[in-house]
Amino acid sequence: MEKEEMLSKLKAIIKPYVKNDEALENLTENTDFINDLNINSANLVDVILDVEEVFDIEIDNESMEKMIDVKASLSIIEEKLNK
């Protein structure tokens, strides 16, 4: 799967949890879920569960803790898809 396609899917997943539409529009690999998008930790768990469902992967606790920004999340998704 191409990185652009993964980013597009990830953006669709996080959209319902983002209160700042402008930050979502300006989403980059450096976007932090908590600081930039104001996604709280409870919703971050929902995002990760949605990622597992959409990409049909399983994310372990160690990887989950690293998914704090777009770049790390894409890296983990890519790693899990390639297993």
C-alpha cells in the first residue's frame, strides 16, 4: 500500500475525533495527535482500534504507545502490513 493511500485512510479514521478542522486540513507526517489535533487519550485508543479494523492489523501495546503522531503511526501500520 502506498504511503499516500495510508495517510488518506488514517486521516479519515481520525476525522471524527478532531475538533480543529484547520489542523486536520494541514495534516502532515509531523502532526501530533494530542498536541496538534487535540485528540484526548481515550479517543486515541478509539483511533487505534479503528486503525486495526480498517487496515486489518493487530497493534500490540508497545506499538500503541508509540502512535502519538502521524509519522510513527504510518510507520507502525506499514510494519504490521508487511508481516
